[in-house]
Amino acid sequence: MKKDNRNSVVDFGFHGWFTIIYMLLMFWFYVGMINDGSNNIAGDIAARMLGSADKAGQISTCNSIAGILGVLLFIVIGVINRKIGSRYMSGINCIIAGLTYIGVLNAPNTIVYTIMMAITCGTIMSAGYLCGGVLVANWFPKKKGIVMGYTTMGHNLATALFVPLILFLVGKFGVQNACYPISIACIVLGIIGLIVIRDTPFERNMFPDNVSKEVYAESYDTKDDKAGADKDGGWTIGKLLKNDQVWVCALTTGIFQICSVGTMSQMINRTTNGFGFSIGVAASIMSVCAVVGVIGSFLIGVLDQKIGTKRAMVVFGCWYAIALLCNFTNTKAGFWISVIMIGIGIGGSANFTTSLPTSVFGRQGFDKVNAVLFPIQGIITALTFAINGAVMTMTGGNVRYAYLIDACLALINVLVIIIFVKDHKYNKDWQAEQVAGDNKSKKVSGRFVEEPSAI
């Protein structure tokens, strides 16, 4: 039976859905442990470690340094991932992240804190983006937009659930003991990944995007499936570093991550100090924003699927810039508008980190591409903590102007995307589908030309 469901937003098969949920949970832990969670308890960490909650800016600076150091792990993990596969590497990363997160909240000083945070960041971020990105490219090369829409719901759910959870655990058991339930859960996820996940759909007797064998043969590039084919897609590290699209994809997706991560990691700070809400109300507002974001992730995924990644990124950039500018006005009306708009858009930046490189480069050799592109992307993303830390230091803890900086970055990024992104340039599956479509058109055209003369 010819099953052509490349445009379906729900038909992924049981194992496809399991892979999606696995990625969603990895993103949940990443955003919770590294972004929203750590920055929203930065004051508690500073109070325990440095003796004053007012030194939270120093913790944000440590997070920035840890993010940059984590890039070194991205490089190493990328190499290992290509050798042992994303199934094993993602599971191992989750287990290591669970263990080192205990060190993060029990660190005796900023040096140990930064090292533990760097390892946690490098491993759990690699699990979701680097290893998970390869899984998406292999399993869902033409559905990567909507799939990333589902997986990035983990970001929003982390904001909605992880932040209240970590605030509760810190308040109930103290910073040092708050890590244990979270660490154990992350380790369990890693063990499940090692046992259940597979690197490609072929290992589950399925085809990419859960299409039939006939559709796969007709509309996908199958040359690289043959024995002896170059599994790196012809790419070398040197070629990738010289390729302009590697840098453009890393830059544009990284900048959107700066905007999104910077916004959400300081939302409670911004809401309490900028608009006078209590921390309890601020946490509730952040949770509402995140719940809206679950729907937003789906909508952005559908938009990506329907109009293409490049166009979806342009829409997202304009949307997010307006949201940040509304917040910057310091008015209650602007604030509430921004909460809804940020909520809808929050999942978009994470969606594009995998969706754009997959769209440009395709699945062939994507593990090689991602091993080079992702560390660059990670360096750019880590700058968000430097921006927030610098702004908070210069303004005495007021993060408002970081929102203005992020809005300007989003608008500049839109121009870079329009001018420099070359969608589908190396995507062999997309090219194969175009050839198949052209051949079909020629056959249909040929029939219509011949039929009148046969009468």
C-alpha cells in the first residue's frame, strides 16, 4: 500500500512518537537544569555559596562561562556520537548530566559550580540538540518542522513545571537537596534511551517520516543507503568550516536562542523587579506563559511544515521582536501583550536549531554536519548569559535593557536570514522529490499532448 503521509502532523508510528517524547523530555531537563531553573534560583545559589542573594549576577556570569566551556564537550561528544550513534550517546549524556547536576547545587564555590555546570550543560544540551538533532534528521527529514514543534514543547513544559518544582524543592529542602529527585529522573531517562531508542527508522523496519517503501523509493534520495556509500555525505570538517551555510545556520539559530533563552531565564526577575509582582505571582505568570507556549510550539511547527523553515523564521523573528519591545515599554498593557506573544513564540527558537540545518543540509551526513555546526551554535547561545549578566551588573539587577538588546538582535537576524540563508541547498531528499515531481509533470503533460491525436 502506497502510504504518502509526508505532510501529516500526527502520523509518526509508535516508535516515531516514542522518539519524539524522548527528545521532549531531554529538552525538559535541559531547559530546567541549565536555563530557567538555574537562573531563577540564582539568588538562592548565591545566598548559600556567596552569602548574599544580591550576588545573583555573579551566578549568571558563571552560567555564561559554563556554557562556553560546555562547547568543548559539544566537540568531543559530536565526535563520539558519530562513532557510537545517537541512541547510546544521548542516553550516556542524560546519565552524566543527572550525576553532575548534584554537583551544581552542592558546589562549595564558584569554581566548582562553573565546572559542574559546564559538564551538565555540555551533556544535557548535547543530548537534546546534538544527538536529538541527528535523530530528527534520520527519522523525520521532511517532517522536521512539526516534529521539532512537538519536541520543543519540552521547553515550555520545563518553564511551566520545572521552575515551580525547583522553587518548591529549594524552599522545602534547601538548595543542596533540591537536586536529587531531578537527577534521578534524568538518569532513568538516559537508561530508557539506551534500551529503547534506535538511531534510524530502518532498525525498526520503518522508513523516514513513516512513509511506505514505495513513497520512500520514489520521493527520497536512496543512493546513500547502498553498501559502501559515504555515510558522511561527502562532508569533511574542513569543507564544513569553509561552508558559508554552516556559519549562517549557526549564527541565525543561535541568535534566536539568545532572544528566547535570555527572555525566559530572567522572566521572574523581570516580572518582580520591573512590574512589582511577588515571586509567587511571577512564577504563576511564567507558568501561564509556558502553557500558552505548548500550543505555540505546535503552531510554529505547523507553520514551519507548511511554508518552509526560512519563511517561518522570518515570521518568528518579527513576532518575537514585537513581543520584547512590548515588554520593554514598562507598561502593564505592554507586559500582558508580551506574555502572550512570548508564550506563543518561545518554542520557535529551539525548533529552528535543528529544523534549519536539516532543511539546508538534509539527513545524509547530518551527524557530521551537526558535529561541526552545533558547537558554533552553542557558543552563540551561551552569550545570552553574558548579555544578561552585564546588563544586571551595570543596572544593579535590572534586566529590562537586555530585552531591548534581544529585540534588536531578532530584527537584525531577520535580515540575515532573508539575505544569506539558502534553503535546501544540500538537501538530497528535497532535490529527489523535485526531480520526481518534474518527471510526473512531464508524463502528465505528455499524455495530454498525445491523447487528442489518438482520437
